[in-house]
Amino acid sequence: MSKVNRTVGVLVATLALAVGFVSPALATPQNIPTLTEARAHLAALTVKDEGSSAGYSRDLFPHWITYSGTCNTREYVLWRDGTNVVRDSSCAAVSGSWYSPYDGATWTAASDVDIDHIVPLSEAWKSGASSWTTAQRQAFANDTTRTQLIAVTDNVNQAKGDKDPAAWKPPLRSYWCTYAKMWVYTKDYYHLTLQLSEKTALTEMLGTC
């Protein structure tokens, strides 16, 4: 692709985001690490028994916060992960389609889609976030820069709950590799710990890459 074409493409994408009407049909979170990087992230994590859930509340991880204009973080991720997503003036998705990589289902109503925290908020709390400030927990719960948020089928996300990979994996085995990459990247970036059973499960999942 020529430099001119690349520049035009970036300008078109930027304009679409600014206007906020039609999504660019991007797939899942950006910046997913390579297998080599993911294994390095996993090796760097501290193995430690899970902490207590005492004191935990989702309210301690403020979300969904304003992303831009009238759009909050949930609405942005719906737009980012969907195809041909059209939003109204209040930033609500009124049409489009969403492919859920966890289970392979495609939905045409935003109400059928949840925004999953790859590393659940409760899991983060028990892995080190209990000592964070509210501002740090807010940044974690609304992180669109790294691999922490993804649009998926709502009941699949609810089945996952706050389970780590030792207790829950995406129904589609073909997505285990990507899921494990995102999990270890998020935990490493935020300096969260992991249990031995969790590390064993992640090692197995990365082995499917």
C-alpha cells in the first residue's frame, strides 16, 4: 500500500470515529501480544495464593466512564468490536452486528452483547488490585488501549463470571490461544499475581497456539 493510501485510510478512520456513526469493523482488542511475548509475560508473573475477596465491590472499579463526547467505554467497545455499527446522537448502537469470538455467535442487537473484562474485576481485586487507588481501578476497568475489554455474547460472559482460566475457558477451543495471550498481557501490565492452577491452565492454552 502506498504512503498516500495509508494516509487517506487513517484520515477516513479518524473522521468516522469523530463523527461516531459507522464502526470500522475492527476485530477484538488491539495490541494482542505474540506467542513469544505472551510466554514472556506469563513467566514474569508472580505465582501466589489468591487473596481475599473481603471488601470487594464492583463500585470500587468505576465504569463505564465517559470515553469521548456522549460515548462511554461500553459504547466505544461496542462500536470498535462490531461491524457496520450505527449510533444515534446519544451514542447508543441502533444497528450493526457483533461476532463473539468466545462462542462463535453473531448478534444484531446490542442488548445481546456484553463487554467482558478479560481479567474480571473481582479476580483483579484478589490478585493485587485491593491495594490500588480508585483512580487505578477505574483505569483498569475502562482500559481500551490494552487487551482488557471485548464484546461477547451476554450469557457466555455471565457464565464466565469472575472465574480464572483454571475454572473457565472460552467455549471455542480455537480461541484459547488468543484469550490466554490477552489474560497474561493484562495481568503482567498491571502487576497482578496468579495462582499455580491458573498458570498451569494458561500454559496449556498457550500450547494450542
